[in-house]
Amino acid sequence: MPTSTDVAAFDRRYERLRKSIDAKATAAYRRRKPVSLYEPAVYAMKGGGKRVRPVVTLLAAEAVGGRAEDATDAAIALEALHNFTLVHDDIMDNSAMRRGVPTVHKKYDVATAVLVGDAMLAVSYEFMLRVEGERGARAARAFNRGLVEVCEGQGLDKEFETRDDVTLREYIGMIGKKTAALLEACCRVGAIIGGGTDGEVEALADYGVNLGLAFQIQDDYLDLFGDEKFGKPIGGDLREGKKTYLLLSALKRAAGSDKKRLERIAHKGGAAKKDIPAIRKLYESLGVPEDAGRAVRRYTNKALASLDALSREDGRENFAQLANRLLDRNA
Amino acid sequence: MPTSTDVAAFDRRYERLRKSIDAKATAAYRRRKPVSLYEPAVYAMKGGGKRVRPVVTLLAAEAVGGRAEDATDAAIALEALHNFTLVHDDIMDNSAMRRGVPTVHKKYDVATAVLVGDAMLAVSYEFMLRVEGERGARAARAFNRGLVEVCEGQGLDKEFETRDDVTLREYIGMIGKKTAALLEACCRVGAIIGGGTDGEVEALADYGVNLGLAFQIQDDYLDLFGDEKFGKPIGGDLREGKKTYLLLSALKRAAGSDKKRLERIAHKGGAAKKDIPAIRKLYESLGVPEDAGRAVRRYTNKALASLDALSREDGRENFAQLANRLLDRNA
């Protein structure tokens, strides 16, 4: 168990890395022309919150004995890549707001958002390809693998919208690509640049993918069982009929008229707002929250177990704390 | 002057390379999952016509004494990159048809076309990053530079739509990025992988950018002064009020009521179909076709002159013939 002193030290380290990357990430698109293209990119990169992905990249480099500063370009690239996915996902999902401000395609228009996303991605590779030598080449391939998987995950997510027979196993496969693959790429890229052994790179990659799975399932859980915060209404996923871990778990456990009711929600595009409390009760009676909790713990434990392969104690310690921090949404 | 025997030999070589790349380019997205993501990508890559960009890449490798087959992955990457730009450009321009079939966003939908384009780009980097060693790293950066410029060129093109003061010089800067940068990247990437000297790489890059400029200006010329073919109606650019080389040259040369008339076309979104013949006459009286013809010859000659830096005669010969072939649209 980390002591409170450890937690405070980790928090300071995280905050220092976050701040260093925050300014550089927004600056990535400044002083570039044409302004009409890059100004919306700066807008999309601003107010980026926790900057989890670049900080993870820097921490991964340190965890294997490398220097965080050597991974700075890669960290910026991964943050830019993440923000590119948000700009294009918001078009696909027709989302109007993100982080409390209008999405790029709402503030500008769809054509601009398509192109701005493309340019953000192009510039993210520019940063990534600054990393030299054989480590740079390996890191670039890991980065690219992350992008391919994110696209495939998004494709699966869209495919699931129109399918009636999605299993929990398929769902885990989808979020493994859509959400977890990018965190995996951050760990892998950082560890490669930091000069980690193959064992260390794979251990951190395993950590990343499992923590990403835990994080997404917890996100699904909080949609219905979390506090209403950040202006995000309770049950948003349910109202859209999104096939989340909760709904798929409930579908698996329910029978008779309960099952029929849930099938209507999944296949007819969602639940009415007034029905949310009753569905939450149904989920509780089916044991869905416990099911999700077990899944979060299982993937978190897998993530933590993979840290045993790291030789440096500070690396193990930082990544254990990172898991706590990411999964403790009240922090 | 190339003899007809040379031309026939070049045509055979081009056709052989085109065929070899044609099948591989379409196969790039086959046997990948999810099918719902990659099937539209295969669709977008099909019927790709002349496959100019990958063939140029292969020829550039050969022109500096390398083997075309070493540049195959890069050539596929460049063709995929080109087709990615078409999928996203068609969304931005709201184009319904391409190469005689519905565009991706019309056949599927906008959300699918955004994501499919992203996945095509991701996979194009996958191919590009297969090239190993220091040459691979340099080639990947040249490839990336091409993508950044294409995005910036598209951004400028969009910006020009709403501006009243675009100069011919700015226009050349824009098409230098939007159209020519990709051909430049093909030349550069091929020459790097083929093991060309720095001088040879820069010479072929110069060739690519100048030929790209000549090609685009000729394309603008053919919109109004070419034969009506491929079902493309005469004066399409003029009807949209696109600020092409012709319109900008005419604006520069016209005065009085002629100038006012052209300004209305440029600033109010185009000309009526019935006015096209009269505007063509006006252009002729202003000397616009000759102006465009001189520009095409100037950039073509610059392209050809840069070939002098190549040490291999077959390299110079092939690229001279390539210029003839690309600029002779009746071929």
C-alpha cells in the first residue's frame, strides 16, 4: 500500500510532468500556417484536463530508467493523436459539446473539423518521427499500431450499434482497441524510448491495455452509478441505448420480461429519461454493478501484476499509483 | 527527343509497374477486420486509374540505381495516402461522384467516410513504416511532410474560397502544397529508398513539385479549353467560381466592366452555364490561355532541367517521358 507521503510525491511528479506537457502540447499547432487550419487545432488541444496519455508516456520512459525529456516529442505526439480522435469522433457521434465548450465541428463546421483532425494527425506524426535511431523507428511503429487499433475499435463500436448479438467478450475486444490501445501505445512508446528491455516494454504494454479496459468499464459503471458531475447527466449511455458493459451484462443475466425490456432498449435506440431509475433498480437486482466492479478489479489486478516485471522500484511504485489515480474518479 | 521506340518501352515499363502496384494497393485493405471498416476502404482504392503516384515512387527508386521492389511498400503507402485525401476531400467538397461511382460518403455516410479515411491513412503509415533502417526513417519523414503539406494546401484552398484578394503567387503556393507536395513526396521517398545521393533526392523532389504545378495548371486550363470527356462538363470550375489559375490570371489582366464581371464570378460563387462561352471568349481576348500555356511550359521545363542532376541516363529518360505522359492528356 502506498503511504500518503508516496501519494503526495507522486502527485507532485504527475503535476510537474502534466504542466510541462500541457504548454508544449497546445504550442504544437501555434505559429503554423495557414492560421485558418491551425487555429482550430489549437482550440481542440486546449483545456486538455489531465493529459493522462502524454504523462503516462513520460512516466514509462522513466520507469525503465530513461529520461522523461527524451520522450517529450513522443508524448506530444500521443496527446495530439488522442485529440485528433476526439475531433473526428465528435463529428461521427454528432456531439455538440466537449470539456464544456462547443466541439470543433460545431464551432466551425464539419468540413473544417475533418481537415483539422487530419492536420492534427499529420503533425502528431511529425513529432513522433523526430525520435531518432532504431528506438525511434520501433516507437513510431508502436504509435502507428495504436492509431490503427483506435480506428478499428471505433469501427467496431459503430458496427455494434446496429447489431443485436454483441457479446461481453466482443465488447472487451472493442474497448481493448477503441480505448485501451492508445494507453497501451503510450506505455510502449515511452518504454521503448526510455531504453527498456523487451520484457519491460511488454510488461508496461500489458499494464496499459489492462488499465485501459478497467478504466472504460468503470466509465460505463459511473454513467449509471456515479455522481452526476461535470454536467454529465446520469444514464446518458442508457438513454442512447449504447451497448456498454452494464447493458451487455444485464442482457446476459436477465430473463423473461426483464430481458425483453432490456432488448428493446438495446435494439430500439435507448431508454426514456423517466425509466432510468427503474432500470438502475433492475440492474441492481441482477447483480450488474457487482459484475462491473469485479471486472474493473480483475483488469486492474492484471495491470498491477504486470508491473512485477519492472526492475526499478520507483517505476513499479509510480505505475501502481497511476492506477489508483486514474481509477479514483473522486480524486 | 524520345523516339517512338523509347516511348513504347517506357509505356511497357509504366504499365508493368502500374499493374504490379494496382493489385497490391487494393489488397492493402483486404483480409483486415472489421470488414465494416475496411470494405469501404477497398472500395475507395479500386478503379484507381493510372496509379501515377506509386509508379513515380517506383521509378524514382530505379532512377537512382535502386530496385523498384524495395520501394513497393512505400509506393502502396503513397497510393493509400492519395486515396485517403480523396475520401476526405469529397466529404469537404460534398462531391457525389468520383471515377464514375458514388463517393464513399454518398455510398455509405459521412461518419463512415471520416473513419474510413482515417483508417486508410493509418494503414498507409503501416506500409510506410515497414521500410527499415535510416533510409526508412528519412523516407517516413518525407512521406509525413507530404501529408502535412497536403492538409495545409487543402486549408489554403478552403481559405481562398472566402477571400477576394488571392494572388496568382498565393495560388501557386497553394497548389504547390495541395497537389504538388504529394508528387514531390513520391519522388523523394522513392529516391531515398533507392539509395540516391542527397543531390539526386533533391533533384527528383524539384522535378516532382514542378511537374505537379504544371499538371495542376494544365488541369485548370482543360476545365475550360479541353475536350468534354470523362463526363466532366466544360467550365465546371468557372460555374463554382473556383479561383483557378485561369480566373486569377483573367482578374489580373482584365479592366473596367470585364474585371467587374469576373469579380462577381469569383466573389459571388460562380457563373451561370449559359455564360460559359462568353467568358471563354473573354479569357481568349485577355490572353489567358497563352498565360496558362506559358506557366505549364515554364514549370515543365524546370522539372525537366532538374533531371540533369541524375547520373543515370535511363533515370533521366524515364522521368522525361513521364512528364510527356502526364501532360499529354490525350494519351
